Amino acid sequence: MKAIVFDAIGSPRDVLYLHDVPMPRIGDGEVLVRMISASVNPGDFLFIQNLYPEPKKPHLPRQIAGNHGAGIVEAVGANVALKPGTLVAFSYYNS
């Protein structure tokens, strides 16, 4: 799958790029969402530049940018009430 990622701290213009990443495996209590819409917003820009207010969060190697989106549930793990085909939206820090 394709994702906008960064693997360095810096200006989003300089460090964000489109990259092929492996399809995630889902576990118990998790869902796989086919993204319809996602954003990279000013809060993400601060995080990418390590300028977000304290406490600072660690940057992981090759991290996917953004933390808001909407999509359709593709698959579900055990103990999940959602069904494939359900339209969902999410907002999560460091997703």
C-alpha cells in the first residue's frame, strides 16, 4: 500500500514522501481500514519538525504522517463488533 511517510525531523516539504509500505496485519481488537480520505495538518507539521509542545513524542523510523481519516473497514480481528464494509472515521495521535 502507499503512504505518506517521514524518517527524519525537518520541514515537511523536505522530509515527507510517498512510499510503498507493507499491508498491516491485524490482531485481536483491531480493524484494517481502506482509506478514502486522510489529512496531514498543521499539528502534524509541528510533530514532523519536533516543534510540538511538551511532552515531546519519540519519532519512529519511517513513520506514517497524519492522524485523521475516513475509510471502509476491510477486515476485522477477533472481538471486534464492526463488520467489513462499515464506513468509519478516526482521529488518533501518532496513528
